[in-house]
Amino acid sequence: MVKLGAKWKFFIVTFVLAILILPVGAKEYCVTFDSFSTAEADCPYWDKAQGDEILGYEICFNSSGTGTWIPGLSSHGTGEGMGNCNEEFNFVCIPPSETTESLPALQIEVQVGDQKAKHIPPTQNVRNVTAGQLNAQNLNASYSTYDERAGTTTDARGNKYYKYVEAGMLYGTVKGPISLTVTTRWLSSEESIAIFKSIQVNEIHGYSQKYWLNAGNQFLSNSSYIDAIAAYDEVENMQVKTVPLSHEVIDKKGIALYMLGRYNETIDWYSSARPKSSEAWYSYGMALKAMHLESQAEYAFDQTKK
């Protein structure tokens, strides 16, 4: 019989305890909202609320609150209406394979703008309503859990009655007019609140490629060509190496180089990635002509007519 030393006994006990304590299958899921596609035209609130230094928000939740299901990303969509802009992400929570119950659903929606307060459906369509306040990580929010009417069914004698599904909703303001709504379906009150409590909302600091592209375009339209080139360079620096740089960045950086009289750089830039817009071909041709490359310039000018 082998005797174990004190250090080995301590190691084995610690290892076993760690296995028992660690949550099995716990996993964190995050959704990143780095911008709102309709915010620029219809939702000035977003820019006002977030400030120049904040890129957006990251919303995270985990599955360790309950042991009966595992969340998985299903689909997402965006939309707007009534002067409001929002980004919607729908999550489908998949129960264990041995169960036959309907799939519960978790929907996360971030709204920007002049939002009205969220309410549960009309009283006649719900029952067993419970409401309260909670702090979900760094988000102070109110919540409701309830049974929501979901159609009708018939009993063995042919009598019709209403079916209900368990549901819950959390509503809170992230910052200024930016609000977060989380709606659950097919989850019990306890499961819904456990999900709500696991939510984290984190601000993301920094600038996106879209921000730098818009900034570069603004500088270009204001004849601030050096600043425009610097902005387009930021877009290029953030670009994934396996993805080609957009034609818009290629075209407009070349135009800015030409407007500064940096003809050799303009030619080198366009030679590595051929421009598409007629304005870019014209700048390319003018740079070639300035360097006395007449034949190449003639070809470039012909492309402006296509």
C-alpha cells in the first residue's frame, strides 16, 4: 500500500473540491452593439448620449443561473419605427435533449431615442403578475414576471380554454435615452430573474472603422487632406489582413494624396489597388500626367468614361 505525503494529500483534496465547486456547463454569452445603423439619420440621441470616446455597449449574460437549459445564439435582426432606432438580438435557449418541452426564448433589445415605458400586455391577457426592482450588475432595472396568454386549446370534452406561457421582462436605462429590454418566454419566474441578474452591460471605448471612414470623408469634403489620409490610415490599420480594403477607402485616400500634390504616392497607392470611381480614376490620371506618364494617363482617363 502506497502512503501519500501531506503535500500530495492536500493537492488531491484541493483538486477534487475545485471540480465539485466549479459550475458545470456555465458559459458567458455576449452581444456587442458597436453602432446603430440607423442612428446617424434618425437617432441623434445615440451620438449625444455616448460621447465621442465611447464606441458602444457590450451586453453579456451567462447560463449558470439555472441548470435546466443552455443558451445558444439563434438569430438577430435590426429595425426601427415611430422615430426610434433599435438593435435586436434574439437568443434561443435549448433545453436538454431528453425533454420535449417547447423551446424557451430570450430576446435582448437595445433601444435608442424617445422611448415610451415598457409595460406587460393588457391585464386580461396575463395572470400571476409579479413586479420588482433589481440591480443586474451595473444596471438598475425594474422587472415583471407573468403568465402570458398564448392562444387556446380544447380539453377532452371539447371545452375550449386559454393556454399560457411563462414570461418575464426586464427594463432599464443604460445611459441617457439608451434603454435595454430583455424579454423571456417559456421560463419560470425564478429562471427569468436568474437570467436578469446575470446580465452585464459594459461600455466599449474606442473608435470603429466606420467612425474613421466617416471622419476621413468629412475631412476630405472640408479639404483637410492630411487629416483625411490619417483617418483612412486608421481604417487600414484596423482592417483584417485577409479582407480586402474597401474601394471607398482606396479611392478617397488616393484623391487626398493627389490633392496634396504627392503624385508618386498617388501612383503607388492606386497601382497596388485599382480605383473604381470616375473621380478616383481622374486623380490617378492627373498624377500620372504630372509625372509625364502620358500613355498610362490616357488609359486612366478613359476609365472615367465607363
